[in-house]
Amino acid sequence: MSLPVYFLIVAVAWWAVGLLLEVLQHPAEVDSTYLVIRTIGALIFGGVMTAIMGARRRRNGGRAAAQEVHRAFRSGELPADADPATWRPAVEWRLQQARRTRWLIVLFGVLFAGIGVLLPMVDPREIVSGVITVVLVVVMVVIVEVQAARLRPRLESLQQQLAQHG
């Protein structure tokens, strides 16, 4: 995905989710000032996230290298011209990340779901935020767990292929 498209998706999602929550919770407070502030915040958030993605992509060898690695992770097959010295650290790092994600996502899921449950207890007007938080956290945990479980065998396959290359 190109960085400008990534920026647009992140900024629009941040803006829309914030606006939706505000309209559901405090509709009287949504005015032109709020919309301007929300838009500026979304642009800043989108810009920061895009800068982080760009720096990460450059550190990993640029867009073409990132696409090649992503393709290998999805297919479970190394490119024919794969250099084990270059690929081994990338595969091992991603495998460690997948293993760590399996327990970290559950930990954060419990923490954020707890916040979602406590939110309406502290302020009963925030029941919509609490319910949305719990639902989104549960969906996020399930999605990340499924992705990690699906990715791990492919990464282990790449590791075996690298071991055979020498």
C-alpha cells in the first residue's frame, strides 16, 4: 500500500470514529469548532502514523523489499534469489513477534476490555463508549490471534527453507 493511501485511510478512520463517538455521546457538543479540531487531530495522527510506516519501510529496504518480504510471509515460499543472510533475521524477528503477539494481545485485550467495563461505572453517560470499547477489543483480539496462528506455520516453513539454503 502506498504511503499517501495509508495516510488517507488512517486519518479518515481516526476522524470518523471520533466523530461517531462524539455524536453518540454528546451530540450537543458537535459544532464547527469541534469539527475543525477533530480534523486537525486526524491529520496530525495520520501524519505521525504515516511517518512511522515510512521510516519502518525505509529501514527494511524500501517498498520493493517490503513487498517481497510480505509476499513470502503470505505464501510461505522464499523467492528463488533469497539471500539467507538477509532473510534469516527478518524471518526470525517476525516469528518472535508472532509468538509474543499471542500472549500480549490477550493481556492488552483484558486491560482495555476492563477499561470499557469501568467506563460506564465511572460516568453512566459513557455507556456507548464502554460497549463499543469492549466489542472492538474482543474483535481485535480474535483477529490478531487468528492471524498469528495462520502466520506461524508459514514462518516456520520459511525458516526450514532458509536452513536448507545454508
